[in-house]
Amino acid sequence: MISLGINIGSSSLKLVLSEGDKVVWSALTPHEGDFHAAVRKLMAERDIPVGTKVLVTGNEGRYLFNAAGTLEPLCVEAALRASGIKANAVASMGGEDLVVYSLDGQGKIINNFSGNKCASGTGEFLKQQLGRMDMTLDDIATVPETATVLSLSTRCSVFMKSDCTHRLNKSEATKDDIVLSLSNVMAGKVVDFLKRAKVTGGRVVLTGGVTLNRHIVRFIRERAPGIEFVVPETASVFEAYGASVLAASAGSPLPTAENLLKPNVVRFDRLPDLKKWSGKVRFFEKSEGKVVTGRSYILGVDGGSTTTKACLLDSETDEVVASHYGRTHGDPVKALKECLAAIRDKIAADTDGGSITIKLAATTGSSREILGVFLETPGVYNEIIAHSVGTAYFDPGVETIFEIGGQDAKYVLLKN
């Protein structure tokens, strides 16, 4: 008799269909907070008969389903029994948390230790950093082990993210270096947490979607040579596998895919509409002008942590005549080239192929130095100066500046 196990985690949905202890089919997908879409996607991949015994696990997610639910530790125990694995502990490496389960001689959980709330050692953090570099989880498989492992700031996810961004923007590291370095940091956090859980030897089972990253698994083994680490074939869907095994005796009949989830009702308290305060805000808007043949212009570039911006300014009228806003994706020089290509197209369109003079180029932002070298300009300024000069241009009496960027936020107090 087949049975279905569902694990709704903090970042992904996993399904396992089993017959006895044997896995018949398994699948997982990121849910991005849209549980209904994720369920529809996976249920469409396999024709599972209505009425099949189903059991759902997951912290809060299991309450979203019109099906019987159970706790994750019980699923871990069931998966261990079904796999025939004897171990001293299980390290579950999820999208947003890390849990270590201590086991007795019969494979029963006798204690568990949950990770802290810092995201820097989780799968979701790695996924976010890959996205900033225009990479996906699948790209990790192509990262060579010969890439350089860098020392990153590990105090918290914010510092680590800044460290990665600035190293890329200053060409101090490649994308492969960052992926390998993040994997090393995450492995270190797993091993440190095992030590805090007093697991220093024996056999440890590694589970969770993070086990699909071969570099993390390798670094974990290198950092704790005294521990035998086991990665079962069902590691990425381990809790769902356990739920499918338990479903045979404790599950409820599977409803139709349309009725598997309860109606989604979300209620939030509301604050007054911000439009009520629009009268207290001054907007400085400037339409983009036209490039004129034979005129002199100034090129300004902001190489930010997540985006790169460039604009062409008429040196006589201060009018912006061309601009472009694009993603940095961890490659500031490539992003600048895209900006310059867009500005070049605007120049060609406005002048009918005529020529202009760019008498000065200036850069700012986290990648200002390398972009300054690329543009062969001495005009390299930090963001505080750029913010101050730009803001004072529109309002010479301004005293306070708040800048909300992709990587950080800044407060500046001006005293003229």
C-alpha cells in the first residue's frame, strides 16, 4: 500500500510517496510563501489517487493542510528506522534553521538543540547570496573545489553579506570563491553547533536540502574528522520520508489537490494611508532631456552593492540627458558596460549618430575604485560626499540625509 508524506518547511515543500519502507517517488520545490502554488505544482507531477493515506509534518505549516499532521522528530525517528541507520545524532540543516537531535541506542530522540536566529548558517541565506550574484542552486555543482576559500566576517548575516558584496565589487574574489567561502562558513557553523550539542564523535546523519551542496558536506567532514557523517539518499526529503512511512498507519485519506490546503485567510492590522502625509513631502523630479551633437557632458556612475546606475549630465545646464539603472549581480564592470551601452544607444538615437564630448567621468559606490580604474578617471568619491553634494544641489539648506540602499542604510548630518 502506498502512502504520502508531506513536509512543509520554512522555505520549501517536500513530498515523498512510499510503499512500505521503499521510496516510490519524491519531489521538492521552493514555496516562496505561496503554499497553494507549490502544492499544485508538485501534485501535478504525480497522479496520486484520492484517498491515499497522507501525513503532514512541519512546524507551523502542517496546520495549513486538510490532513492528519505529526511532529518532525517523530518523522526523523521513523525515517531512521526505515533506512536501517544506526547513529548517535541527526543534524537537520534546513532553509532557515539548524537542529541537532541526540539519539539513544534504539534510535529514539533523547534531546534536541535548535540553532540561533542568525541566518548566515542556513540554506536560505546561501540561496539569497546566489541570487545577488545571478546564480542558482544548480550552479553550485559547477563550482570547482580549486576555488579560493576566503575568510569572511561571520558575526552575523548582515556583516557577511556586506563582506561578500564588497569583495566582489572590488574584484578581490570571484563568484566561485564566494560560493565556496560561504559553504565553508556554513559547514563551520554546523560543526560548532554539534560541539555545543556535545556531539564530538560517533556517527551523525546529515539531512535537509543543504546536503545537496557537496562543498558543505565536504567541509563538514574535513572540520570534524572524528565523526562519521552519513548522507542518506533521502537526506533532502528526510522528514517527508518519515511522514510517508508513518502515514500508512497514522495518516488520513488524501483529499483532492484543490482541497488539500485550507482556505488562505491572512489578516493584518492596518495603519493610515501614507498618502495622508503627501503634503509634507517634496518630490524633486527631473525629466530626461535630449543629447545634442557637439555639446560637452559629464558621466556619473554609482556602483552599488546590488545595483549599478549611470547618468549623462549636460555640463552647461546640469540636465540629465541619459541614464540607466541595472543590477550589479556581483560583477560591477559588466554592470557598468551594460549602463554605458544603454547610454550609448540614447546618444545615437538623440544625435542621429553625431558625436559629443564627455569631458569628465566620476564614480561612487562600493565598487567606485575598480570602476574608476576602468573609466581611467581620478574622479572617485565616497557615497557620503556624493549624497551631500547631490542633496545640497536641490536644497542648499538641507541638514539631514537618510539613504536606503540595497545593502545598507545611511544617516548623514550636514553642517555648512
